[in-house]
Amino acid sequence: MEMNMVNSTLTSSEKFAVENEVNNFNKTLNASGRTPSQQLGKDDFLKLLITQLSNQDPTSPMEDTQFISQMAQFSSLEQMTNMNESFNKLAAMINSSQATNTLGKTVEVDVGDSNMQGVVEATSFGENPQVMINGMYYDLNKIKAVYN
């Protein structure tokens, strides 16, 4: 009996075609709202805990102390996440307040290769507040000096 061998190696053009297909597929995943993350969040922690509980050995369940420890870790993670959100809001409020304090004052702004002076006419609020000088908005962090 004669055995036919199947060639399972890809040619370079076939490898290129496969890589292209994989890359195109990955781009569609990222375009649909999926963004890869390098950090584990509280949702990831809960998924891990649920998976661990649902796949545990019924004859040897997780010990109470281990379960309580993991729940305490989850609670700590949630509180740190909440604190981080609060700090971000506080930082945005402080930055907006700094921008407001420049209203009506002459400021020196870094515009790339040179500096420009002008009076702040308006400000915007938020995480990255801006100041309006001569009808143009500039980021608050571009201000190099404030004069009375």
C-alpha cells in the first residue's frame, strides 16, 4: 500500500497571504471598539474569580480564607479605581481654575520656534483647558509666563 504524503509547509507567498489575512482580521477587531489593554482592571479580576469558582474541584472547594482574601483584593482594586477617577476629576478642576485665573492677563505662549505675547480673552474647561489669545486657542501648558 502506497502512502501519499501531504506537504504542510507554506511557500513565502502563502505565508504573506496568511499574515495579510490575520492582520486585516485583527484590524477589524480593533476598529469595532475592542482596544487591547496592558493592565488588568476590576472587570478582569471578576472574570478570573468567576472562572476560578466555576472550574474548581467540587471535592476540594476553595477555602474560605482564600475566597475572603480575593474578595478583599477586589474591593481594594475597586476603591483604587474610584480614587483614580476622583483624582483625574480634581486635576481637571485645578487646571480649569488655573486657566480661569489667567483671564484678562498678559501671557507669554510657546508657539513652537518662538514665543508670543497676548491678553487672555477666554478659557475652556476640562482635562486639557485652553486659553484664547487674539482669537486663537492655545493649550494651558503652552503658557510660559503670566504678567499683570
